[in-house]
Amino acid sequence: MITKVEQALIERLRLGLGKMVYSVGSYSGEIDDSQLDVRRLPACLVSYAGSDFDVRSVNARGKRYQATDTFVVLVMARSMRSAVAGRVGGVTQQEVGVNLLLSAVKYLLINQTLGGLVSPIQPKRIRTIWNNAEVKKEKISAFAIEFEMSYTENGFLEDGRFPEGEASIEALFKQYQGKLDKPYQELNGLHNRIFESNNNATTSVTVVREEKDEN
């Protein structure tokens, strides 16, 4: 689910920001000076920052959880002429200020559900990463805006069970030779007794599963 959400965030920002940025993608350590290509700024990068879990309900198969994920969107811009231009933008279309990028990212993401993947996205906080800092002989401003989004997770293993290797996530365990359990046998019928409390009588009951001919 984390990968789906991250890809959906990147795709929405890529389509929405258009030519405001050179690139939109996953964060890959660009804050490390050696990883940053200052020629490809402004840029917008997305990173997963963790999850919190709350129990929502309990049934015979265990608990359902609400996962609340935090994603960070990093926006970076180069100050071509001055510190002010790096923050608020300059006279040319290429001088996109980092403040403008922050506003654009918030406008594109807040209240979105990413096609029903998550509950409406909420902003959490904004942090300053670089404020007109010198990086590779260029002045760079960078800010990180955090967003929270929630969704329900269920369908986990029953207590004591191992994966069967059939469902999409379970195929991973099969691929890497993790321990697998045999699937439960198909239920074909029930044999039981009904007890009548008034006269202490019991009646046998048999329920048999039948295949229905659709033709």
C-alpha cells in the first residue's frame, strides 16, 4: 500500500506541477550534496516517513487497523539572482520560487483521496531544510512539507498461520522460500445436532454443499 500511495502522489504532482519543476520523483538522498544535480532544479521529491496504527474493530479473524501514513514532499529551488528570488520567484518563468512550489503542492494534495486509496489528505507541518544555502557553488532553498493520510488494513494472517503462497502479498513468501501452510480444505458440508430444551430431544442435521448448474 505504501508503494501505491507514493506512486499516486508522484503521478498527481507530476501532472499538476507541469513545467514548474524539472522533475518529480522519489527522494533518493538528494539532500546529500554529492547526490544533488543543481542544474535540474526546481525539483519536487516524495518520501515515506512512517505510519501510526489504531485498532478499528475486532472479529474472529483478528483486528482491523487504521493506518495513518506520513509522506514528505521536498521542494527545492535555485536562487539565480538573489535570496528573495529563490523564495518568491523572479522575473522570468524559469525562476520559480520555493514558496510558490509549497503553495502549489498544498493546493494539489490537500483533501485528495488519490482515487479512493486514502482518506482526504491533511497537511501536518512544513520544515526548512535549506534557506539560501550554498551547495555546489549555487544558492539553494529547500523545504519539506509533511502530509498525513489514512486507510484501513485487514486480511492479515490468523493466529499461528503461515502464508499459503496464493494471494498477491503471499506470493512473496513463496518466491523467497518462506514457510507456507496448506490451504484450508474446502467446506463441503456440516454435520451437527439440534437440541430441543423442552423435551431434551436431539435431531441430527446435515448440510451438504451442492454445485449449481448455471446452464
